[in-house]
Amino acid sequence: MSNPVIEIIDVTKTYESGNKALAEVSLEIPQGAFVTIIGPSGCGKTTLLRLINGMTGFDSGQVTVMGRNLKSWDLVHLRRKIGYVIQQGALFPHLTVRQNIAFVLNISDAKTQTINNRITELANMMGFDERQLNAFPSDLSGGQQQRVGIARALASQPQIVLMDEPFGALDNITRRNLQNEIKGMHQKLGITFVMVTHDLQEAFSLGTHMAIINKGKIEQYDTPVAIQKNPTNIWIKEFIKV
């Protein structure tokens, strides 16, 4: 795999309790991929995701993001270049939808016209009208709040978007609708998405690549089709049948 946008090499992460969250994990993610990360609860999925923007440290190994060693990045600057979406959007309740979407642009000192143009572009993409842009998060449904969280993550036109179980708290219909929208955005924008999920169907349907983790180790990393056709061991074969 040439010129990965994210490269994780032999990374080990041990918590103070002595639990090993990751054990010599290696992963290369090409520009424009949609990587889904799945595995049992407590297997290290979120820890792996949080390595990418420096939210979680590690004991040994190396992480490279957008061609630079993570240790050489100003982490504040890096995080402004990476979108991040979690369950229910984690919106600022005292800010309107418009203000939530513009948050990263405002702290990056973008010009007012640039911010307004980007909000209009994202509002059109997400289907928000003027009334919704001026509403507060408490006025929105769960699916609408999640759309705001996604719009905010895309506001600064990042090369990478990280998503930590973004649809886990939503009902099935809303979840499927948002999955389809995210898939369309990925195909249109060419952004690299890395998403943790507990939903096997979601992992297979969204991912161009899948990383299956168990007990802090990557058991298999390949395309969904390749994993379905050729699981590398019995554990994966049973896991993907769940």
C-alpha cells in the first residue's frame, strides 16, 4: 500500500491498570479509504481510533498521519485538520446549529464570508433550512443532531474524519438513512473515513476496508469481500456470522 494517509506501526498501549489495550498493532490506511473497525466490547477499537489524532498516547511503536510522525505534530493543529464524530454529535447545547457547525472555523480565524459560504454548502448537503440553522440542539431529533455533528466534522474540509459509533444511539430507520448519506458523501468527497462500529452489517456495507480486532490485536485487515470469502482463522469465521 503506497503513501498511506495514516500509518500505525507496531503500536502497543497499556493502561495504568496493566490491561493491554493494543498489542503491536500495525495498520496502513490509504487516502480516500473508508475503514470500519469492529470487534468485541473492550477489544481496543476506540483506543485505536483515538491514537490517530493524539487523544490517546501509546507505549511503543510509531504513528504517522498525513506524512508526518505524530510526535512532530502540534496536536491542536492536527485535530483542527481531522473531523471527529461521536454518538449524538456531542453538540454545544448553548450554540445554535449554525454556530455549532461554524465552531472549528471560528477558532481557526477563518474569514466571515468563508464561514458563511461553508455553512450554506453544508446546510444544503445535510438538508437543513434556515429555521433549523437557527435552532438549538434540544430542538432537534437525534438524527438531526447527528447530522449537525457530521456537518461540524466536515466544516474545515478535513482529509480525515474519525467516527466513534456515530449511529449507535439511533433507531434503525434513522441509522440506515444516515449510513446511506455518509456512504454517498464518502464517494463524492473522497475523504478518508475511519469508523468504529459494533454493527457488523454497518461495517460490511460502509467499509472499503475492515479491521477486525480481538484482545488488542488486529485479527484481519482487508476488504469486506475478501474477509467474507477468506476469513483468516476460525475466530473471525465465527465472529462475522454473529
